[in-house]
Amino acid sequence: MSRQFLAWGSADNAHPVDIFSLAVTDKQILSVSGAPSIKVHSTSDTDFALVQSIEDAHTLGCHHIVTDTKGARAVSAGFAGDVKVWACQDGHWSADTTASANLKRIDTWAVALSEDGQYLAGVSQDGHIRVWDLNTNGTQIRDHETKGSFGICIDLSADGRFIASGHENGGVYIFSTETGRMPFSLAGLVNPVRSVAFSPGGMILAAAGDSKVIVLYDTSSGEQIANLSGHSAWILSLSWSHTGEYLLSSSFDGKVKAWSIDTKLCVATLSETEKAVWSVKWLPKIGRSEGFATAGANRSVAFYREASGG
């Protein structure tokens, strides 16, 4: 069954250059770009007002930002190799200078936060996956080795049992956080993997990138359970719906697709822009309606909601 999503509003020209990453809390959306500032917009009304601009957050711009479930903590990773921790109180974000100082010299590219915001996972250019405890100001507690290829993306399962990473050589890895070991070997993709994302229940890992195909893995066995084909350009971002019924994907040619996990079919395609959509995120559910946000080379954050009866 197809679903229809309608344009809901936008934060136009939110950044002066490409927006590379979005992070969502219950009332806000944070965005980062090749410019130094982190922008914070409200998602509690249809104006999507700018509520905060964190100036000079990253001197050379920022490529990743993540938040915990409660929206109390965020972590951003910049092009200068700097990783910063942010704390939110009453909707206002400020730097956690102690944790940021302790993480100043860590070698990481992509980052992920645990649901409770305690653990930060990062993957480096030499393929190492490391985990830090932010409740002890950034003490390193894990170091997982892969085959040494540039780690482009990383995710933590909601239940905290698994870490997954995707790499430039097409490698996809899953590690158990309990044992520190890789429970099985995954058949990777032939091209760079740009996004990995665990389903809400942690039962499925989705991975995608330059191969233009989304691969779904069963996390209990490591087996591939589906290949979702339909994109004609690099896939840049993945995001699961809150129920795990649907998966969003965005691509370099500006198309965003929604996939039914039950039927393994594309149920909606949006092509509002021909420019790269670097990040796509489901928004907190408003009533019975689902919605999501996109951002990329058009420098704006666009919001969509499900059409009634969709």
C-alpha cells in the first residue's frame, strides 16, 4: 500500500552551505553543515522557528551530530577532527566543556549515542570502533578493530546490545557490546557504505551507500534478509520509523524513499530537489500522523507529514 507525504514547511537557507546531518529531539531539530554554527529549530509548531544558533561550534564546519532519546545530550563531530559534547536544559544547548576537552584528541569520524546518552561510539579513518562513557567525562571503555578501512558511519542499537559500522571498502561490521566480539561475519557491499541503522527493536540492521541498494541483515544470525532496490544514485542516509514498519532513505540525486519492511517495497518517493539529500530523519509522532525532515545541498531543512488517510 502506498503512502503519501505532503510538504509541511521548511527552514529556508538554514545554513550558508550544504547541511550534512540532522538530529531530532521531542521538540527540536539540530542541523550542522560545512559552516561553523549548529542551528536549532523548533518542531513544536509549523513555523519551525530558529530557537538557537550555536556560533563557532566547529571552526571548519561539522559533518555529524547525534542526540540521545530525551534530548538532554548531543555530540557533534567536525571536519577539523574535533568532537564536542552539548547539554540541553530547558530547551537551551550549551557546551559540556569537561567532556569535550577529554575527547579533544580522539580519532573518530562518525559518531553515535546510546539511547540514554551515556555512551558515545565513534568509528575512525583507520577503521577502529571506540566507545566512551560520557558519564565519566569521556573515559574510553572499548576499542574494536576492523580490517582498517575508513569508517564512514556507525550506529548503536536501542537496546544497547550491538554496535554497527560501515566502511569505505564496503565492509559492514556488528560488534556485541557485552562481549566486545563480532558475533558473526557480515557479507558487505561492493562500494562505500554511507549509512547503517538499527531497527527500533534491534532485530534488523539496514546498510546502504554507493551500491544504490539497501541491505537488511538479521542481527541474530547475520544473514541478509532483503535487498531494497530502486535508488539510481548513492544512498546517503537511512532512518527507521518509530514502530520499525518503515525505513526512509535519501540519495545524492535528491530523492527520498519510504520502504515497507513488511512487503520490502518502496511505498513513497519524494523528489522535491535534484540536489543531494545528505540527511533524513523521522520526527516525533504528532497524534496519529508520521512526519520526517530532510536536509542537504539546498541548504534548507524541509519538513513533511503523512497525508490523512495515507
